[in-house]
Amino acid sequence: MISALNLKQKNLPEKIIYFLIVLLPIALVTGPFLSDLSVSLVTLLFLYISFKKKLYFYYQNIFSKVFGIFLILLFIVSLLSIDPLISLKKTIVYFRFWIFALAIWYLFSIKKDLIKYLAISFTLIFSILIFDGFYQFFFKENILGWPMHGERLSSLFKDELILGSYLSRLLPIFFAMLVYINFEKKFHLYIIFFIIFIGVETLTFLTGERLAFFYINFSSIFLILSMKNYKLFRALS
């Protein structure tokens, strides 16, 4: 059934989901509004697509069942809290992350080049943040004129000191995409991504975010110990 679906049928909802997912790494840098809006729109559009095309398989797999149990437990805890109304307002929106994950799964299954363009999006935003972060480190303000917060780097996040957190949490995802597209087959890509990884890890250290620095080192060590390939790439970078 999935193989019969094709984006060449000019299905607008699927194209919008594709566009929003590819731009999500960039939207995350702009702040919570655009990223939350993107996730919400993807959720609503996939609900529409899945019920229109009867893609009930996505809701019947083990992942969905486990997440459904988790949501039920959250609702029960919210109902038993001191202020159930406030707690439910925060809990009820959690379901969108479940649907968002299913939407990505669905789109990957019908649009094989999604990872390629998502990797390009990550490459672009990582490159911009690396350049801007080091510029701010050396000149005490970023390319937009936003100053450092004491000795802390913020880059394009301005008042939010989450540059290291953003880089450290998304780098493993970025690396997984590069492995999937076999980036090592082209030597110039290998060098470019090698430089990006060094830049990201060095910049994470310079941000002064201890937890982010722990995350990025822990993920690197875990990958080096667990992967058969790319050990040299991760160890050197």
C-alpha cells in the first residue's frame, strides 16, 4: 500500500510535511514559535493523510501502543495532581510528538531523498552556527551584532544560552544521516563533514555548557565503541 503512494501525485499535505521537516533544524534556531508550529502542522496534516488513506498500520505497531500507554499514564497522573486543569494543559499536547514521529516514518517510506535534503539542512545550519559562534568568540559579538553574555556564547540564539545544547543533541542525528547516505564515498564530503564535526565539538566546549559537553563526548565515545565503521572518523574529529 505504501509503495503505491507517490508525491508525484501532487499531494499538497505531503509536500507541506516534507518542506516543514527539511526546514525544522533551521526553525529550531529561530525560537520555539516556528518549531512548535511546524510540529503541530505536521501532526495535523498526517492525521488527515492517515485517516484519508486508511494508514492505520502506523497506529497499530508496538511503538504506538507503548506511547499510547505512556500517554494514558500521563493523563492519570495529571488527573491526580493538585491542579488537574493546569497539568492536563501541559500533558495533552504530548501526543503530537507521537504523531510527528509517525509522520517522519511515513514520509521516509515514500520519499527516499528526505534524508539527503535533511542532511543538507543540518549542514547549512551547523556551518552557519560554527562560523557565527567562532566570530562571536573572537570579536565578542556575532555577525548580527548581538554581544556575548559575559563569557558565554549564544550565537543566533541571542538571549538563550542553548547553543551547546542544540549542537550536542542534534550532532548524533546528523551523523546518523551522513552514515545513511554513505558520505565517505566522496572525499571532499568526508573532509567537509570532518571539519564540521571538529567545529561543532570545539564550539560546544567554548559555550561553557557542561551538560552539553558531556552529551557530545558521551555520544562520541559510545559511537566509537559500538560502530564497526567510521571509528577513525569519530576518534580523530
